[in-house]
Amino acid sequence: MGPNDNATLSCEVYRLDVQQIGSYHWKWKFHGGEIEEDGKYKIISMHSPPNSCQQTNGLVTLEIANVSKHDLGHYKCGLQMSDIKLAERDIPFYDFGELYTVPFISCLH
């Protein structure tokens, strides 16, 4: 990957309550500000089918179009329910040659 290519950052959270799936909200931050979807950024979230305990795994990706040196830095991926932060993870993106998938710790309720 090089400048002007697209990049995808992703993170995953485990053990989400499938009955609450509509209440979870993913957030991405860069330089302390929340990332909004536009022509530069696209956020895609999905979850796996529930297990026998009615728990699911969630995955969110941030697609960054036309990557430049201004896009390199420190990203944060987070999961919230209402105003309650359930999980947050730092994702460093400092090299055009690297793509990152960072697993979360198990989500605690």
C-alpha cells in the first residue's frame, strides 16, 4: 500500500448480548475527534450469528480513501451502549505498508 491507496483498519469485540445488538454503537476517533462518514471515511459494522449463550462477536472497519501522510497517526475504535463506554482500543497507523486488525478484550456487562 502506498500514498493515494485505500486503507482498512478494523477491530473486534467478543461476547455481545445478541438481544441488545441494536443498542450498541461503534465510534472511531482520530486526533481526539470523532470520525464521521464522508467521501474520505466509511465505517462498516457487522456481527456473527449468536452462539448457544445468545452472545455474538462484533466487527467494525474503518475504510480510509486516498491515504496520505495526513492520515497516519493514532486512531481509536470504541463501542458504546447509550452513553456508556463498553470497550475502547488504540490502533496505531504509522506506516503505509501495514494494515491493522486489533482485537478487543471481552466486553463486560
